[in-house]
Amino acid sequence: MRIPVVLITTLLVASLATAHEKPDKNTTLIVNLIVDPEIREKFDRESEFVSYLNELLSRASLIFNAEIGRHFELGSIKIGTRAKDRYKTEEPEFFMSWLRRQDDGRGRFVIFFTNTAFFDRDHARLLGGYSDPNGNRLLLVEYAFETQRVAMVILHHIGHLCGAGHSEDPPSIMSRTRNNSISFKEHKEVIQKNCGKKN
């Protein structure tokens, strides 16, 4: 069954947090997801779709918590616009401008999860993700079935949103290759400063 394409249709999904617990603002970073309908349609059941997203965020959260001392918590999941219907381009800034208009200011990060591969004209290469160069909240992530690979893309671009640049050290999460890294290496300090626990 295909989901109707609308600009934003809220998908009622329970938060990872239990109803009686409030997240600790000092250790928790709320992540809201907007998902391209094409990705939802890849899963036969809603439970499989939600399980995939939970596993994805949990993998990224384990590494971020070990490195920075804060974990990610799923705030909401929404079905957004079908990317290919909205823009006939693979340039990420077109999608980012749309995402900025959807941002309601809730949560620490907002991810638009899409089936589109983005093209970086400056370096003539495809990107697995793209972080807002003018802000510290928004990122675009391309879908892949392998959750570990996508988790690395999320961590890499959240690193950018927290002030980190690229690393020339291949084992670093901030390397362009990423390679299932588990450390931000030399960028750990700046990420902790901008996105770590507040004393």
C-alpha cells in the first residue's frame, strides 16, 4: 500500500523515551526525523520501518555517547515530501532550503532521510549526507539498507554541525572515507565544546 504524498504528514510513532520519564537535557540530544515516502515504501510493515530507524539512531548514539558523553533520543518521525517529485536536481542545497522551511525549532537536530544521492559539484562526487553550512541543526542523509554505514554518515555530519571540519586521519569519523570509525580523534574537543554536556 502506498502512502499518500503530502508535504508533511505526521506518522504517529512512540518516542524512544518512556511516557513517564523526561529526558535529561544535560545528556540527551533530541533528533527529529523527516523521511522521504520512498523509504517508507521499502518496508512492508510500519514496525519494520520504525525498527530500522531506531537501530540506525541507536548505533550512532552509542558512539556519540562514548566519545562526547551525550546520547541521541528519537523525538519524532514524519513522512515528508517525495524528494524526486519536489526537485529535479541532486544538488543538496535545494533540499536544505526546503528543510529549513520545515524546521519548527524543536529538538537539537533534524534529519531529512531521503532516497536521493546528492552531488557535490565542487568536488565532482556523490555525497552520502549533507549538513547545513549556515546552521547547527539540519542535515540530509541518503538511505542505505546497511545501518552501520548510515550511522557513520549521521555522526560525520553531526560532527560538522558541532563545529568539526574534515580530518586527514582515515580512522577518524570526520575523515571523508569514515570507514566504520569509532572516534572523532582531533575534533573531539570542539564537538564536546559545542555539543557536549553543559556544566
